[in-house]
Amino acid sequence: MFKEVKLFFKEYPAKETATLTTPILILHGLFGSSKNWVSVSDFLSSYSKVYSLDLRNHGDSPHSPEHSLSLMAEDVKEFIEDHGLEKVILLGHSMGGLVAMTFALRYPEKVEDLIIQDIAPRDYEFKYEGELTVLRTDLSNFKNRQEIDSATSKFVDNPFIRNFLLMNLDRTESGRYRWKLNVDAISNSKNMFQAEFSGADKQYSGNTIFIIGGNSEYFHTSDKIVCLEYFPNSKFETIPGGDHYIHFTKADEFRKILTTFMDFIVSGSEK
């Protein structure tokens, strides 16, 4: 097994209004990074200090030839230990949600509360060939992002998803573009979303909320049953018309749900 990696992170100090001492960790989804969570991180810093992480092979975190939920959960454990954190509030989206649930089931004593966006504790098929093709695009002859966007539109026709993928672009000192992601490691780990949740032999009994996009393909009504098997103290909130990226596409509704849940945590901590 490869060693855990030291994760890159962005820290958002707790604002003067903050009343919680337990820090909040945010884990992004596949092909994402902490860059996708700036506004949510800033919002949550009104409750406590926030750490927004780049998971391995993403953003500015180190690359590794291995990519799995298990290893990413261990990376998070090392981050928590390195920063001397006793407990954290975990927020995870998609792949980050699967990592957050894996971590909470392994180390429940380290998780104060759990927030999961639009994903369930079950196997998922890897269906991202178009996205991988975009991320394998040779960038050597492009002069700007618009040219890259135009050239990759034949692989992913959804402009929102393309823009999301192009957030992984980085410009070198020579002025050329490069991809930050470790595309090869991700491409070689297409079973990354399988076999971690194979029976509710472990449980996390802390406060858990699943925030779901009403039109998302990632969370089915039947998933609530398996969620409760692993996370018996779960609440479910669905945003009507919401997709998989509700923290961005339904930001106001998402924040309203977060506010209610965080205020619930605060009220519990004051008792």
C-alpha cells in the first residue's frame, strides 16, 4: 500500500460570529478541488474554522499512482492528526461524500457531525469517459481557455460540466497550459466507487444530513434505506429541481438547509 499523502488545503479562519470550536472539513467531488468550494467555505466560517481540502490526485495535492476511497479516507485521517484536531464536522460531495462516509464509519470518534451532498453509501459505476477524454487533451497549441473549451465541446457537450473540468487548468511560467489532475491514476482506478460499502457491519450514529438534488441521478429514493443502515441518525433534505451540483446551481436553497443544520448543531453544543 502506498503511503498517505499530505493534502493541500485552504483555511478559512472562524469569523467573529462563530460559536463552534469543532472545525469543518470540506471534501470535494471527482474532478473538483477546493476552488469549487470558496463561497460555501466562507459561509461556513461564520460557524467555525473551515479547512477545504484537495484530495489526492486533485488540485494542488500530491499525485499518487493509487486512488481509492480507502486511501483518501486515510489521507483525511493523517490531515486531522497533523493539525492536532480532536473532532471535525465533515462535509463531502459526491466522491468526497463517499470518502467522508468511509472515514466516519472507520473513525466515528473523530466525526462530530456529517453532511453528505447527493451521494449514498453504495457502489457506483464509473461513467466518466467523456470527462477523461477532455482531461487528456493535449494543451500545447492552445492560446486561451476559450480555445480549449471549444475544442473539448465534442467530448462533453454540457457547458457547465466543461467549465467545471476547465477549473483544473493551470498556466505554467512559460505561458502554456497544463492539467493539474493526475488523469492516469484516476483513469486506472475505475473501481474506486465500489466495494467500500458491502454491509452495515459498522455504523456512525452521530448527526447526519443528506442534501439531495431532486433531479439528480446519483441519489434514489430507495437509497434512504441503506443510508439509515449505516447512519441511523440521518435526516434527508431534497432540493426540488436540483442537480448533482446543488451547492452551486441551487446555492440559496443549499445554504438555507446548511443554516438550519448548523444552527441545530450550535443549539446542541450550547446545552
